[in-house]
Amino acid sequence: MVRVDAVLVALAVASALGVISAQHQARRLHTAFEREQVRAQALEVEWGQLQLEQSTWATHGRIEKLARDRLGMHLPPEGQVLVVEP
């Protein structure tokens, strides 16, 4: 009888330790998940800012101004424009 009780106590202790370990791991994983969610939100905000910046840098007016100022490009006179149709 004592032997059965000792086995049952050992099983109960092992089960309790398993529950404690599982709860600790679940809490740790939940904390990591929340941290990654915050990081994902920050990355989404940064992505939106980068898209806005890209659209600003890629405006036609800005590119045309850079072509004139930095590259010395200009529109050709009307007589030099040739339209090629397929």
C-alpha cells in the first residue's frame, strides 16, 4: 500500500511539474507573440511612410526638374519629335 501511495505521489508531483512547465512556456510564448505583433505594427507604419516617400520622390515634376538641372536635358523642338507607331 505504501508503495502504491509513493507511486501516486510521484505521479502527482510529476504532473504538477509538467503543468507548471507548460504554463511557463505558454506565458513566454504569449509574451514573444505580443512583442512580435508590436514589431509588425511598427514595420507596417514604416512601410506606409516609405511608400509615401517613394511617391514623393517619383513625381513627374521632380524627375523632370532633376533631368533639366542635373543632366542638362530639355524637350526637343517640335520639328525634331518623331512619333513611331507599331
